Amino acid sequence: MKVVAIIQARMGSERLPGKVLMPLCGKPVLWHIIQILKGISLIDEIIIATTTLYEDLPIVDFCEINKINFIQGSVFDVLDRFRLASIETHAEIIVRVTADNPCLDQGIITKVLKTHLKGGYDYSSNNIIRTYPRGLDTEVITKTGLKKVWENSKSIDEREHVTLFIKKNLGMFKFYNLKAENKYHRPEVRLTLDTLEDYRLLKNIYNNCYKNEPIKIDSILEYLNINPRISKINSRIKQKLINGLDY
């Protein structure tokens, strides 16, 4: 089964425009995410799903310079971008990645993928019930599962948020949710990039934990445990709810 990581990326953001190419230790956020994914042996290919907007040409340039496959599609119908990317790569298993999570952990992604493949699930993740820090979100879906979502998602929110239909209709899918071990059970920690405060936190973490190889959640949490004040940099930021769901 061909496993493809599809990274949704665009420059537009209400709270922090251009965030996906902002630098961490001298490299764009998107570059770090790609390095994390490249180190996962179960992933066969990586493709970036961006838009046809002029403002997203820097992402296209980034892909061409770094020899990363990409497709350009609808601005708000992100679900259709995933459909196009899956067709382009002949993906049978899709790992959904958002370009604002530079602290993704190779071990967690591998664990979700292995369980998904072994259990024959339609959809697997670690955030149906959130126990991991926000920003470590891992989602895996089959080609047939994605097709079902694409055919049944009707609302604007369901088209923009790729797996929202699944979370609203779990009974239609065979699903698996990975719960965090005690040492990773930190749902209050925010490691995603959506605001300037998030960027300040991630810059601090990368400056102190990044060692020229994909960053690890163990080193991040160890650093935050020793320096609890660091987590407060973005503690006031509230995640937007989508259709009442913590998405």
C-alpha cells in the first residue's frame, strides 16, 4: 500500500499571514515539517497541496527549489485539494499534515500509521479525543475513506476542514484514536502556529531543543518541564471551535 503524506499549505492566515514559511533556526516552518516526514520509513511520498492564488506562489517556489512535489487547487475546498493530491500520487493511504505544526513527532506518527495499517481502519488519529499537546496531531485515512468524505461533505466547513465530516459522523467509519502515554498527556500545551505568541514560543523551543535533526517531543516536554514559564507565552490563545468541535 502506498502511503503518502499530504501537507496542506497556504500563505493566507487571519491571525498570522505567511506563517508556513516563517523561519525557525534559519529554515522555514514547512522545511522542518518535510524533514520530520522524510525520516518516517512508512511514508513513501510527500506532496504539498497549496492553492492557485498568486499569494501562494512563494510556496510553489519553495517546492521547486527543494524538489518537493505539489499540486495547486481550490482556496477553501481543501478537501478537493486532498483528492487531487491523492490522485496525483496514486495514494492508497493518506497522512494528513497541516503546515503549521513544526513539532510533529516521528514516533507518534509511526505509531498511528502502524496501528492503522495493521487494524484495517478507515481513519486513525490521535485527536478524536485530545490527550497529546496541540500541534502533534496525526491523521491517517484510506483512499476509500477520503472518497466517502469527499462525496458526503456538503457544508463549507466540511470542505475546508478535511476530516470534519468524519468527526461529526464517526459511526460511518471504522476508526482508531491513539491516547497519549502519561508522559505525553499534556493537552494543555500548545505547539501549533497560529498567532505571534505561538511563533515566539516555537522559536524559543527550536532555539533550545533543535539539534540539526527532526525535533522530538521528548526533548520539547523535558525543556518545558524545566522551564514552565515558557509554556505561558501562548497560554492565553484559544483554539477556534469548528461546528462546536475542537478541531
